[in-house]
Amino acid sequence: MPAKSAAQQKAAGAALSAKRGDTPKSELKGASKSMAASMSEKQLEELAHTKRKGKPDHVDS
């Protein structure tokens, strides 16, 4: 499942970093915090490795 926006991709990258132990989970905010709690490492990898080219900054829900 590819990321739909650059913001989603960045949040997934931050959550993935915390899940792997590279950054403290206490530094996560907003979407990245909930992503780290609810998604597997494999799901986060798929979102985080989406190319940003051509993606909008934000997508309205």
C-alpha cells in the first residue's frame, strides 16, 4: 500500500525509525505515534519507501 501524500510517507518513516529503536518513541507526535502503535514494521516499510515525486504534500480525508 503506497503512501498517498508526502506527509504520510514522512510519518511512516518516523514511526519505522522508532519501531526499529533508532529514535525514541517519546519523540513521536501525531500520526507517526499512532502509526507506530497500530502498524507492523512491514506495513511501515511499504509506506515509508514510497517515492515522493508527484505526491501532494497533504491529502484531505
